Amino acid sequence: MACGALVQLRDRRVDFRIRDVFIPDPEKLLLTLYGDDILQGRVLDLSDSGDEREAYAVVAVDGLEEPVIVPVKQIRGIL
């Protein structure tokens, strides 16, 4: 992008991907923007911790390639 084009960007709204953000770290950015969002998924497995309060659930979430692992005590509801 030429220097003149850079000047034309000032005070303009632009589009970009989260993965292209340099500062702050994209993971921190996602937590700030979406950290309190609620995800839904299907429990695939449970840990065998011996103590229900310390158990974890392996959950498949639509749109994610890998399942997530969540403490059972943090599950907000059952659908």
C-alpha cells in the first residue's frame, strides 16, 4: 500500500481477520470479545476423577474441529 493510501485510511472503518491482529495477542482479544459467550455441545466422555467436583467433560461443539474439555462444575445446563 502506497504512503498516500495509508493517509486515506485514517478515521476509516476497515475489515480484517482476528488471526491477523498483531497486538494484543489474538487469544486475549477473543477472550475479551467472546469469553462470556455460551457454547452448546454434546458430551462425548467424562473423566474418571473419582470426585464429581473435579470431573471433566469432553464436549463436541458444532463448528469446532476438536472437542473441548470443560470442568463438569462449570456446565450451566442440560438441554
